[in-house]
Amino acid sequence: MYTVAQLIGGVWGAGGEGGELVVHDPADGSPVATVPVATADEVAKAVEAARGVAAEWAATAPAERATALHRAADAVEAAAEELAQATTAEMGKPLDDARGGVAAGIGTLRQYAELGPVRGGRTLHGAPSALDFMAPEPRGVVAAITPWNDPVAVSCGLLGAALVTGNVVLYKPSERTPATGWLLARALDQALPAGVLSLLTGGAEVGAALAGQDVDVVAHVGSTATGRAIATAGARTGAKVLLENGGSDPLVVDADVDPVWAAEQAALGCFANAGQVCVAVERIYVHRDVAEDFVDALVERAEALVVGPGRDPGTQLGPLVDRRHRDHVHGQVTAAVAEGARVRTGGAVPDGPGAFYPATVVSDCRHEMVLVREETFGPVAPVVVVDSFSEGLRCAADSPYGLAATVLTGSMSHAHRAWRELPVGTVKVNAVFGGAPGGAAQPRRGSGQGFGYGPELLDEFSTVKAVHIEAPGGGHW
């Protein structure tokens, strides 16, 4: 049982007058953490305290900030197992996956610690008697509002990039994984000057209060609805808004691929972390020539998954984050069946405790179904049969979202068509996950705005000042 505390203005245990919430283990319903809820007044005081130390941290030498971030990465590494255990207890992720998320977060902190000091501005070619250059500067106070599905990896990306570029950060983890956020903040705080990082906890009302404050950047990873509310708040306050929101990522299966291999890729994309991945595969367009064999193989893969609590060794499919979310997932499946879709495996709420939901394959889907059009964020594979690669690509592109997409094809021309024509931030060919280190993409439409991750995220947390200096009297220096 974790007892979470807030960090405001360098003081642990501050605030929490807004009451308390309890987080429950999604595997068995047992209580995991008690968490203070910040009031709007406490949020305002935290912003004021952050503003008071912002100038000093911004004036700290970039190499010194990077050294602090390296120390922070060491502290997170020392707490890695505790962070992984907390993640699994709060949101059900299989423990090995949780460990992988923590390792990814540590790697990201180290990446930004290396990149931070070597960034520079541009010199410009002006008059011989003048000096012109463009210098990056910190934006100031950053509000980082992070999700529950991969809490350490995502948080380390936003916090690391913001801190190494000289910003101070107000960190608000999801109310579904606040103990993980608290443990992460404790580790980071060991290596940072007092007040540079604050931790605020609570539900959506705390995030809304934070987004409405006088901050310079609001960085949010989470639902599209919340992202739009944050964008509205940013329009009022003038804060820069960085958003990675929801998605309904497509998978297009071409006629010339091995359907069994394609089903393995689809299963990984649909069922990893119980489908609770930002870039999970949420809709499949498979060519009619391979559809039957593909669906049969996908059903076999779904039924072979080892289901259990995330803390149990060998678990491949843990519970959903809570029963409320399970109701959302099951509601979409039920609606699709009522409209003529067919459940090939799964699709039923199991008896017993927790928020478990089986790996589910739904065939005979149509492109216009809610299960296909909207974000599900669960272990569900809706399959739409298409008559050509062009039809699959056209359906994949027809979405209110624009996060990522995957195409499985043996045709180089089809691969090139895919990356050129799909209006998403990331296109993957012949692999649902993966990519080179440092990759950064800009989500589109309902999926957000601004670069997420990679070196470009450092630019998002910086502002640029153009400087023109001439010698007195127009002479020479």
C-alpha cells in the first residue's frame, strides 16, 4: 500500500486539502495507494513557487543541467524495480512489460542529458560590422500531464526534455497511476535543485486547474477529449500546448504477405499491454485473398495468450486499467455485434474479480462501425475485408485521428504509396512496433500537435530569440 505525497515548492507532503482518492489493483480490486487531491488554490501556489525558481534554473549552465539529469537517471535506475512493481499494481501491465517501460524511461533521460548541452542556435549572415544569431532559451514553467498506460516511459520523455532545456516542471501523473508518478518524482527530486520539479496529484479537476494557470507550456499525453480541453485553456492563457492524444491506428494487410506472419504482427499490435498502447492497432483492413487464413491465425494467436494478473510470471495479457474502461471496451464490441459483426473469439466479460477482458477478434466489420472509427484502447481486433490495397489504404486514411499506421506488404511501390498517402505522424512498414532511437513524429488531427520524443522535443520546450548587434556608430569592433 503506497501513501502518496505531493511535492510543492520543494516541500514534500504539502497540500492535499482537496481530499483523498484510493487506487485499486485492476487484477483483484484490492487497494494499492492513497492519494491526496490538490485544491485549485494549491495548484496556484505551486505555479507561483515554480515561477520563483524558474530564472535560476534557466540561468544554470546547460552542462550542469545535463549532469543533474544524468544523476536523476541514476536515481530512477536505482528505483527501477519498485517503479515497475507499482505500475503493475496500479494499472495491470505485465511485470516484464512494466520493467521495459521503466528501462525505456531511463534511456530517454540519458538521451536528453547527452543532447541538451550540445544544442545551439544559428548564426546569420548580416552586415560585416554586425553580429546576428538565434539563441534558444527555456520557455519557463511547464505543466506535464501524463497518462497511465506507460507512466514511466512517457513521463521521463516529457520531464527529461523540459528539465534539460532549463524549464521548471509541474508534474501531474494520471489519477490511475499516481503512486508510480510519486516514486518517479521522488527519484528525480534527489538529483535536482529544490523547487525545479513539483508533483501535484488528483483527478481531472487538478489537471484542468493546472492547464488553466499562468504557465508557459502544457504538455499532455492522453485522451483526445482532454487534449481539446487543454487546447482551449491554452488559447485563453497563451500557453504553448503540446498534445499526443488518442488514435485509432490502422493495419493494412496486403494480398502478397504470409497471412500467418501478418496475424502475428496484428496480435502484437492489438493485444500488447491489453491494447492499452497509444499506437496500438485498433482496426485491420485485410485483402480478401488472404482474409480467411489471416483471421483463423489471428484467432489462434488470441486464444494462445496467457491471461492473468500482471504480477504473475509469464502473463501476456493482464487486466484493463479498471472496470469503467472495460465497460467502454465491451460496449463497443457489443454495438458492433448488434450491427452485424461476428465475434470469433473473446468478446465476453469474464466472471470473477478485477477488470479482465479477453483478447477479442471481431470479423465481418464495416468501416463505418464505431468499433472501427473510434478509439477502443483494449485487446480487440476488428477486421474489415477489402478488395484491393487501394481500398485498404483509402479506409486507413479516412479517420478523425492521425497518430500512426502500419502496412504489411511485399511491394515496394505499395510501401512508398503508404508513407506518402497516409495522413499520420508515423508510418510503419512490415513491423507494428519498433523504429530507430530518437524518432520523433507529429501527430495530426484529433491525435494532437507538436513533436513528441526525439531531439525535436527539446525544440518544443524552447523558444528562440533573434539577436542583432552592431558596432557603435556603424564602425568596426
